[in-house]
Amino acid sequence: MSDEGSEFGAGIVVCLAKFSEHLHEHGPYSERQIREFADWTPQERGRCEAEALRYPVGDAAQKLARMASAERMREGDRVKALSAMIEMWMNGASDHLIDLDEKAPEPLKELAELALRIGHGFTGETWTMEHVKRIRELWKAASVAVDRMLGIEPDWGQW
């Protein structure tokens, strides 16, 4: 860490919390938008197009615009577009794991390694929904491990 402090947060809990902000609704790419794109079907497109004709500024029209933007990435190749969305999502989220303290529990270290590889590795690897699932699993395991590290017996709960 530099003498000026961390640009994206440092520590353990702070890093995990700031990373967590990116899981659903932070920035232009989120897990929700990635899942929405992965599940986008021709039938869903047709339904949205019909609804957007009736309500040009409604939810369906906004969804069509998001999907069109995602589809334009990588010239219409859905697999490459999905991979690019995941990479851009982790590019923003993984910044918060750069100054993760070395005392962090193993699941959080593993999450940091994967997130940074996806978001900053520029490996040319194709990222898939399996990677998104693994990020979610590691995030949950890291959250539980931090509680245990703090001497708290966690209970994830049902909801």
C-alpha cells in the first residue's frame, strides 16, 4: 500500500464490503445484468419489443437498450459478449481487493485472486456463468470466514 493510502480501500472487512457493492447494482455491469443477458432468449426479445412499442420509455424498452448494448459488444457473439461483461464487472469490483490484508481468510484470498485474474489479467480466457457462480460461492464463503475470524459463529440465514 502506498504512503498516500489506498485508492479503493484496504483491510479485510472494508475490502469485502466494497467488493460486495459490485455484486448486484453498482456501475454499468452487475451480476444481475450478466444473468439477464445470459438468460436473454428470442421469445423474451419479442415480448420486450411488443411491450416497448406500447410503452417506449418503460421497463421493456430499457431492457431492450441494455441487451442491444451488450449484444453489440464483440460483434454479436453472445459468448464473447458475456465474457466481456464478466470481465468488465470484475474490472471494477476487483479493484477493492488490491489492498486486501494478508491476514484475510483463505476464501477471501481465493476470491481476490480469481476476481483480479478476471478483471485485470487480460488473459484472453472466456469467462462464463460458471465463473460468476464461483465468484458468488467464494464471496459467501469469505463472508462466513471473516465472521469466524472475528470470533463470531455465523448463520447465513434463509433469506
